[in-house]
Amino acid sequence: MLAPVSDGVPVITPKSKASITLIQLNSFPQTDPFGQTWDTVDAATFDTLGSPDIFFNITIPEPQPPVLWSQLSHFSNIKEFDTIPFFLLTPYEVVPFPSVIDINIYDYEIFGTTPDSTLMGTVTFDIDAFPDPLNPYPDYVTTEINGFSMTIGIHWEE
């Protein structure tokens, strides 16, 4: 679809809505801040490298952030440079728009019969028009922080 042009410059219509359609972890530190593997080595489940079982949730950055969305399943035994795309079957609408959101990366564990999770890291995204005058509403945004690289897919609406 071609954008309207004024004096050779594309006219960008401001957007009033955005939804997250994809979360993709591109890379992450192989060990926790103490130098330990994220996951317990468990030969019974063929996890001999201590690779994490990853899932995501979305919060807003506050002292007591509420969980706004959480993945219902997890990816098992993920290696450092595995690319993990998670397509949201129901896109997560960013409300209010614009907004700052945190996407948290967890290692899922079960101890006995109780689920437990370790927060591996958080990547923050500012969901608003971006400073690129030719593409202020990109379909994909990648952010890197503290050894974590993450890409999100965004659907914009006027």
C-alpha cells in the first residue's frame, strides 16, 4: 500500500492503537548473574545442559507491576542463540496507548508438584511513534538490554 505524499514527502497518519502480535527472544545470557545455568540439569528429561524452559509475560513498569498478559505454555530446553518466536493468537492491545511495557522472560520450573519460575530478565518497549520520519510505525521493533535481545511484532491502527 502506498502512503500519500506531500511535496515528495510521505504523509504519515498518526496511529491511535497498537497491538503486540509477536514476541521473539533472539538471544539471552547463558547463565544467571551468579554464573549458574538457568535450569537444573536433569538427565531424566534430557536436559543435560541446564537450558531454561522459557515463557513470557507483559507487565507495566511500576514498583508492583500487574501481570497484563502471560503465555500459557513454555518452550523447553532453549539454547542461548535459539530464536523463539511466539505468535499471539489474540493480539495483546496496548492500553493505554501510547504506553511503556515490560516483557519479562522466565525460566519455568516444577519443584515436586508446585510450579515455580525464575525471572531471567526484562526488556522494556515504548509503544508509541518512533523517531524515524519515514517509518514511525514499524511492524517489528528490536531492543537489547543486559544481554537480552527481543523483537516484538506490532499491529498499528488509526
